[in-house]
Amino acid sequence: MELHVQQCQHCGSDKLKNILFRQAGEPDKVYAQCQDCGHFVASYVLAPLGYYHHGKGYESFLRSIYRSGEFMSGRNFKRQYEQRKDQEVAAFEQVIAKVKAK
């Protein structure tokens, strides 16, 4: 596994702002901007169901599924949401632990 804390190529800062961009018929995209100097740092195209916003709840998860076109049985929505939430919290905690150990 590789772990990388992204930094601005212009000033070296690791203070970045993520800007989520959505356009009909296109996958969600994230632009990273340096908070210190304002330069463009990177962009990421999100895979279907690639966006999880912790703390926004089940309705946010349903909107993500709707936008991605990944429709499924209504019985599976809640179960998939709970699994995703638990996985993302656990993965975030592991990443933070590795960043602190670095």
C-alpha cells in the first residue's frame, strides 16, 4: 500500500480545498486547490458510487446512487449504505494512523 499526503506543486503546502463538480451525464469530478496560494493542484474523476460523504446520512447516499445510475433493489440500499459507512470510517482511521506514523 502507498500513502501520500498531497501537496501543492507551487508552494509545498498541504492545505488543500476539494471542490466537487457535477455535470449532467458526466461522472463526478473533484478539483483540489491550494488554500495558501490558490493554485490548481489536481483533479480526480470519481468512479460510480465513489463518493461517500460521512455525516450526511442515508439520503446523501441515495442521491449518490441515483446520480451514478447504479440502481439496485430497494432492499439492498440500506445494507449497502451501512457497509460503506463502516468501511470508510475504518479506512479513514487507518490512513490517519499511517499519516501520524510517517
